[in-house]
Amino acid sequence: MSAVRVAQACYDKYKPIAVLPAALRNDVDSLAGYFHGRGELQTVFFSVVPWNDLVGEPNSGHAAIADFLIGGAAAAALSANFDPMIEQWANSRKIALRGALDGYEAVSFADTPAPLLKFHGCLTRDREETLWTQGQLTDAAVTARVVSCSDWMRVHLPGKDLLVAGFWTDWGYLNSALADAMNTQAFGSVTVIDPQDNVTLQGKAPSLWARLTTGVTRPSWVTIARFR
């Protein structure tokens, strides 16, 4: 489900309980932020999230990322997916892949040659600490996870070539979180696979765009294909 569809499902499920501003219906960041500000993110908002609609069968994108990790073709995968579909594909191939939630786990999990780092959180591991709104970036547990992921990236990723597969979704606060985590990185090259043009991508994630296009040592930016 897109972020808009998730927001609409949450809004509509909560509507019989209380009236919310109409503008929140299409904005999951603001909707989750409303409940976070009231101290009700986990107790109320999570009760209306359509969790069952956020799981299912892996697609070819999940399979490709899992295969890259299993075969050691990638140094690491940094995933905004909090669903377990990448892990699910690996598990079906008899690889007990676990998504790492912080830098320590990225080092200690040795199920594959390369780690899967899930800075958004995980639906099946510590669901209560998944990242839904920018307001959570001041929460101690979330901040600690983002900082730990950032520290791991600073050690392991300098000079690497970065492949961004369809990242510019409407989960805008994740773009900001990743831009912060990559604040000190310098990549050899950046390749983006996304169906949208450069102007649209830059408009949807200005901080991340600026971060990834600064200090690149080889061809700076290529949008090469469509990715669904």
C-alpha cells in the first residue's frame, strides 16, 4: 500500500470514533504525528493501521535485494521497508535472513554475506518502535536507532557505489531520515532507478537529493530505468 492508502485506511477506521481534520486523511506523516503529539501513537494509531494489508508475497524487487545479499553482490542493503518480504524471500531459499535494526545488529547478524539494515523499523521485530512520523525523530529509542545506523554507514559505506531502487515514494519523512543518516557519506557514484523524472524526484526529497548529489566522485547522477 502507498502511504496515501495507508493514511486513508487509518483515517476511515478511526472516523466513527472521532472527527479529525480532513487534511490528515491523505498524509500519513501528519496523521501519525497527530496521534504521536497526543501520546497515542502506539495505543490508538497502531490499532487502526491495516497491518494485514502490509504483508503478502514478495515481488521481484524484494527477490532481487535478497539475492544481492545472499550472493554477496551488494555490500549492504538499506531498506525503508518495514514489512518482512525481503527476509521472507531469503527464508524460502533456506537463508535465515534477519533485518538489522541498528548498527550493532548489522555487524552481529551473520546469516548472509551482507546485512539488511532496516532504519524504518520492522513489522515483525519491535513493531512498536517503527518510524511513522517526523515527530518520532526526537524520541530516544528512534533517535538511538537512526544514530546507530548512521554510525555503521559512516564506517562501512564511504566510497561505495549507491544504487537507489524506487526510494522516492510518498513516505517523505523517511527521505529526510535517510538524508540525516547519510550526512557525512561520500559515494563513488549514485544510480537511481525510478519512473519519475529528476525534477519530480528533487521536489519530493530535496534534502536527500542534495545529499546524494554532493561530493560524488564518478558520474554524478543517472536515472536509468523504471522500478515498480
